[in-house]
Amino acid sequence: MADTISIFFIGDIVGDAGLELLDTVLPGLIQKHEPDFVIANGENSHQGFGINRTIIKNLHKLGIHVITGGDHSFDKWKVFDYMRENKEILRPLNYPKGNSGLGYGIYDIPGKDKKIGVLNLQGRTFMKAIDDPFNTADWALEQIRKETNIILVDMHAEATAEKVAMGWHVDGKASVLVGTHTHIPTNDARIFPGGLGYVTDAGMTGSFNSVIGMSKKVAIKRFMTGVHQKYQSASGDNHMCGVLAKVDTESGKCVHIESLIYPEFNHSSEG
């Protein structure tokens, strides 16, 4: 029987609601699912925008090995120095050169004589006009595959088509691609022909009594008036969305992938 490693990816952590939920449920979920490596997207963890040193340290203490980012990675300037020092905090690689932080890393898998590469990319459709993520992926995957063929990609993008396109682009070169950013979990976990485990969006970890983690009142007013409103992170009806994947350690191909929501959403009503 082929040897596999299991990867647990946690969708975008949004504000205090997401952090408090992880404090409560993550130790039990790690004990239940026994992942070999845990990754979380943390770019919305500080008040809904950005991240700070305290959050990074606390997430590591909870058992998260690597924290990925996105378009809010640079919102809190005080974390820039820490991003330069700490290789376990990533930001999208395809931001122009000169920005703080790393876009990919290669890490030892605890208890295994194996390494895992984690690559963070950001899309450009309906987002900032940064460098091409597809050519960036080609370069990064070539570098990572010199040391390991077990690779997870966090594709932080608005457009589902861009995420799917990236999935096909890296199929056979990466093990798993998980989409982030939209905060809405998609029900399309599958394995591509070349062995890539794929999910368009992992969803978010935070309040679903909200508009993608933010205050309903403020979000609705913003849409109704067409004028910018200061977003506020919400609370209540908290859920953790994530992805569980298993990868063959020899081939680097995904052999199982599924979405996880905890606690599960209520699909019925009474009265």
C-alpha cells in the first residue's frame, strides 16, 4: 500500500470570530483527522484585514505550520519585518519584487522523512494588476520540485475561471490547489487527470451571520449607496471551512480530497 501524507487546509480566517473558533475547535479537529501538515490562510485574521505578529504566533501554537496570504497581506505594515524573518508566513509570490516576505517555502513534514512545498499565488482578474501568476507558478514549481514533489498551491483569486485555469495549468506539477479569497466554500472537490487535488474555494473561517465575514448592515449600505463604507468584522454563527487532502509521497499525486465545514451548516428550518 502506497504511503501517503495528509494535509489540512483552513480557509480564510476572518477577524476575532474566526480566531476564537479555531482556539475552540482546531485542537479537536487535528486530533480527529490526524493531519501531517496544517496550512491556513490568515490574511483577514486581524480585524478582517491583514495579520499581526501575535496572531501568527498563536496560530503556530495551535498547530498550524504555515500561514498563507493574499491581497490583504500588506495591510498591516508593522508585520513587514516579521514577514522577512519568518518563513512560515507567506504572501502571494507574484507581487512585484521588493515587497516583504516570501511567496513559497519548502518545509519538513513532522514525523516524516519528507518535505512539502507551499506556493502562494494571487489572481489578477477583478484584482490588483500584479505580475502574471501563471508564469510565476511555472518558475516556482520548477524550483520546488528540485526538493520535493509534494506541493500545495493557495490560489487567492476572485474569478472562479482563473482558479480553474490555474488548476489545469499546474495539473501534473503540483499535488493540491486550493482556491481562497471569495470566502464562499465550493462543492467541487475533485482530482484532475494528472493527479492534482482541486477545490475552487475553501471558504472562510469566521462569522456566517455576515456578508463574507463582515457586518451585514455595513455591507448592504455599501451596495445600496455605491459609496465606500468602513467594513467591520462580524460575529455569530461561526464556522470553520477547510479542505482535507491525502497525497502519495512517491508520486506527489493527490489520492483523496474533500471539503470540511465545522460545525456543519443547518440545512433545514422549523415552524
